[in-house]
Amino acid sequence: VLSIALLGVQWRRREAFWPRYGGLNCQMGGTMPSRGPIQRPSGDGTGNFRIGCRYSHMNYDDSIVFPGQPGRAHLHVYFGNTGSNAFSTAQSLLTSGNSTCDGGTSNRSSYWLPAMIDAGNRAVVPAGMGVYYKSGYQGIEPQEISPTFPNGLKIIAGDARATGPQSVAPVSWECRATGERSAAIPACPQGSYLQGHVEFPQCWDGINLDSPDHQSHMAYGRNGGCPASHPVALPDITLNIDYVVGAGGTAGWRLSSDMYSGPGGYSLHADIITAWDPAISSQWLNNCTRQNADCGVGQISDTQMLIF
């Protein structure tokens, strides 16, 4: 049985990480004056808004696939809303819980993915996660993105049941020492960073916040943009999850959802339930993502940026 007790080097890493950002239970967050105006144009024709999120907690819940059934899922690691569990709903996320993301409670969205397990059968606490809300990808131009961002939207990317390589478009792994992407967890040396990438579908049917299979209400864009069945273009949301590699490297590392023998990491997937303060999301959406602009990390206007 997997223990989620975090021992030795993993726990020390977490303690070294949190003082920089204020700690898991810190109730900080909000806005501060920006360091300068938004970069316009972005330089590559895309619109980009980014935030940093810190590790929140782990549990065996999944409020999208197994709502109201605690302990039913494989072990998940959470970012964002600190109260996210099997009983979470769109309304409960919007109105309760702190947040480990830039902006604090202005972004109570919940982001989760399968936990990383090391060769000693211990859960590895991620060093952090970067979240991109961008445009100019999947064949969709910045101005085609919807001017409003829906709350309560449930989105899944990747295949939790995969036993072999998935397409490297929605999910992939990278040893940052080499920069090469792969479908399975690569061999990364001690002291380096392993990064997982998950890209979510950005075309919405414009009606349903969820669907029976939790996927049919969303679709990926293609070179021609969003399909007619899913005409509403939302930001292209991408998660970049970092892990510090300890002694022994990544040999024997796997995901809690890897139910097969062989290289770990094939079943990489992630879930989101959106819960932004509309006054904040409308700013980054219309000042950054829907423009040919690069807002860096946390900047929502020429004069304001999110802090943790």
C-alpha cells in the first residue's frame, strides 16, 4: 500500500521551497502594481498569460470522475484550491478554500493530476507548476478567443488508462537537462528537473460545463480552428509540472495511475475545475490572451499583477 507520508529528502525540499512563496497555509494573494506595461506585440503573434502554482495537498479523490466518493481514485496531487476533495463542486470551489496560485483567492480553480511515485514507493512532492492561458495555438488566433471565461467548467486532458505512448501533443515528459520530450518518464540525473506537460482542449460546445464522459463537451482545435460542433474558443490551458530529481535519478519513477509494467509515465493526465474571480479573469483574458501580447507571469494589465 502506498504511503503518502513524505520522508527524508522530499520533505526537506518542500520546506526549502515554501519560505520563498509564503507557505501552504498562507492566506496571501491579490494584486500589486506591475513592474511595467504589458509587452505588445508578443513577438510571435500569440497571446500569453501565466501564473505559478504551488503544491497544495494529496488525496485519493476525483470530484469530476468520482464525485462524492472519497478514496475511490488513485492518488492525486493538487494545486490551487486548498479545499478540493471528492465533494467539491463548482460553487464550493468559487466560495471556499484558499489558493496556492498567484492571485490567491482570486483564482480558486482546482488543478490535479496523478501523484509521482519514486522507486522507494514514496510520493514525490512537486517543486511547483506553471499554468499558461494562451492563444495562437491549435489553429486559433488571439482575437478568436471568447471575451468571457466560464467558471465551473470541468476539463480533462490525457488518458488515465494509457498503457503505451500517448500522442505527444496533449501530454509529454521532459528532462530539462536535455530538453528532449518523450511519452514516458525519461532518465534524468540527480539534481536536475523532470517536467510533465499537459495541454487541454480549448474548443467548448458553449453550453455544457461537463458531459457524461467528461470529455465530449470539449475538443482540440485543428489547423482550421475550432470544429463547428465546439465553436467557442477558450484559452489554450497548459500545465508544466516540475519535480526535483533526487539520488538515483528518475529510475523506477512512475505515476499512481500507471497500471502496467514497463516505463512509467504513459498515463499522464490532468483535471481542472475553473473558479476565477470574473473581475480578474476578464483582465488577463482581454489584456493578454485575446491580444498579441505577452503578460509574463501574473501580469493582468499595464498597471497590475497577481501576487501570492
